[in-house]
Amino acid sequence: MSTPKPKPIPKPAPPKGASPAVIAAHATHPVKVPVAADVPEADLKAAEAFGSVADDVVTVADGDTTHEVGPATGDEPLAPYVKAYFELQASVDRFHARLESAELSPKDIDESLATLTAALNEPKVVGDLPALRERFAKVESEATEARERLQEERRVARAEAVEKRESIVARAEEIAARDESSVHWKNDTATLRALLDEWKEAQRGLARIPKDAEKAMWKRFTTARSSFEKARKHHFSELDKSNADVAGRKEDLVAQAERLAESTDWDRTARAFRDLMGEWKQAGRGRRSVDDALWKRFQTAQDAFFDARRSASDAEDEALAENVAPKEAAIAEAESVLPITDLNAAKQALRAAQDKFEAAGRVPRGDVARLNKRMSAVEQAVRDAEDKAWNSRNPEIEARATGAAAQLLSAIADLEADLEAAKDKGDKRKIKEAEEALKARRAWLEQIQGVVS
């Protein structure tokens, strides 16, 4: 892309009868050219002193030389050439004024210098040519400095313009090169659109850059945008396909849920709804609006079933409430055997209470765990009493315990002898080892004697 050049502003025509040098200068800076009538009479006379007329030819003194200027015509043959001199002088002054106002481009400076240099080489004017050339030499020096300064400013401005465009292109390429997992499609699309606006703004507001460089960077920029747009379209195409698959799976789950909503097989259907919920989670996320609509249907069917089950359960609990009192009475009868003093009597009383507990029937769900826990506590107490009674009179256990006790008694006697011997020798280490061993075996003996007794 390149910025169209602005149309040039029309310039007014140069003064009628102006010299070629004045016309050239006027072409680059349309300032009114002074005419001879604007020049003081004394200056005109001073300029005429450098001219002379001989044989109908006007000549001018140019330093140490004299050269022809043109034909002598009219009553004042020097006047037109003096006028041309001051017009040329005005062109030099005008050029100098434009340098000071920074209105010229390097090209304008070069063209104006070339035109004025040519006009001053063998000027067809009458006046103080050495003074005019000296004046022009100073202006030319300033013009050269101004041109170099302008060229440097333009170089810097072009470098900034290139850097700005390069920054825009690099940012676009970075976005286009991102892995799909790190792309934020909405934000990155907006960023690329903003980068395009920045590019256009740079064309309008920054210095122009070489066409080849601008063309190459524009190609990179459009390539990055095209690559991103292609990836974006592919992503959303795949997303649409995935969303359609998810929507199809969830539509099927909703249909199953809606069929189950009328079921009165409470336990089996509740498990089926749990399974459907697991499949729903595994189905993944689809388009939000579609997902929300399908979830609303699924939830409506699910709520309808569980509301119906809850109503049925509440009605059942109300009908079973009268069974709570007989259950509690049976539990109270069972608890009356605690603490157990007569195991056989306790077992008979518990069996009778258990029969009454079962005969009372079902109770509301809120009472089941509480009642079962109380009855289970009595049953466990009876079992513990049976285990203790069995262990206390088990011949095998008693025999093993008696043999172990005998062995421990023998070991304790040996250790006591070892302890006495160690004390006699004053062996602190063996004394400590014997005392620790005695302590452990006496504790074991105490436990075994408890079993035997």
C-alpha cells in the first residue's frame, strides 16, 4: 500500500516581463517579485554605473572583465537590464527568506540553487555582479547546511516510520504464529483490526518510506492477517462441528431423562438419573445458548422425577409413623438386659425383643438409622458377653496360658539370678539389661494370669 500524493496547490503566475531566473524562483515560491519602481532611485543609479552602451550594445563590468549583456534599445537602454539585476537580487533574497522559514525541501533547494547558479554564471543584467555573487555564496552555504539538516531529519523520520511499521508487522506475525491453545480469538481479532488502523494512520501521519520496503512489509502484514483469519475460520468450523456433536449427545440424554421422569420405580430410576448425569458431564461443553436450553430441559425432567419420589416418600413416611412407637418399645425391652449379669437370660430377652422389633414393621426413613443403632448396641453387648464367657473357659486357651506362665516363671527366676550376679560384680550395663528383661516378663506373666483366672 502507498499513500496517494496530495494535489499541488495552484501557484500564481510570475510578474509580467520577469527574467528567466525570477520565473524559476517564482515556480518554487510564489512571492511577489519587486519591480524597478520599488527600488530606490539611488540604488538604480548605482547599478547603472556598472553598465555602458557602445555601438548599440549594452555591456556590464563584472569585476576585472566586461561582457556583453544585450542590445541597447529605447531612450534608456540600461533600464531593463538594471531592472533584471534587481529582480535577480530579489530572487536570491527570496530564496534566503524561504531557507529561514524552513519551507523548502532538499529537492527545492537543489533546484533553486541550480537555477540561481546558472543565472549568475553570465547574467544578462547590469549591476554589481561581484557583490551579488558574494551575497549568493553566503546564501548557498546556508542552503547547503539546511539541505543536509533536512535530509538528516527526513532520514530520522523515515527510520521512525520504518520502525513503526516493522513494529506493527511484528505484532501481527506474533499473533498469527501463536499456538491455538494460546489464542484468544475475540481479543486477537480486535488487535489485528487495530493494527490495520495503526498502519493506515502511519501512512497518513508519518514520513514516507521507500516503496520496496513498504511493499515488503505490507506483504508480511497481509500474510500474517490472512494466516490468522484462516486459522480462525478453521477453529470455529471445528468448534461448530464439536458443538453439534455435543448437542446431539445431550439431546439424546435429555430425551432419556424426559422418558424417566414418569417412572415410579424410585430406586432404579434414581440410579439411572445418576448415570445420565455422569454421561452429561462427560459429553463436554457445547455452544452456551444450546447447552443452557438442553440443561434446562434435563433439569426439569430430573426435578419432576425427584419431586414425585419425594412426595411418594413423604406419603409413605406419614403412613409408617405409627410403627415408631412399637419399635421403640421393643428396643426399650432389649435395653433392659443391660448391664448383663445373666448371659442366658439376657439372650432370651433379646430374642423376644428382636421378634417384636421386626414385627413392628417399617418406619419412616428419618427414624430407621436411629432405631437400628439402639438395637445394634444391645446385640453387640450380648455378643461381647458371649465371647468373654467362651474365652474364659476354653480348655485350649487355658492350657496354652498355663504353659506360657510356667515358662515365664522359669525365665523370671533365671533373670533374678542374673541380676543378683550383676549386682555383685557391679556391672551396670548387665544390671540395666536384667532389670528391663524382668520388667517385661513380669508384665507378660500378669496378662497370662488374668486369662487363666
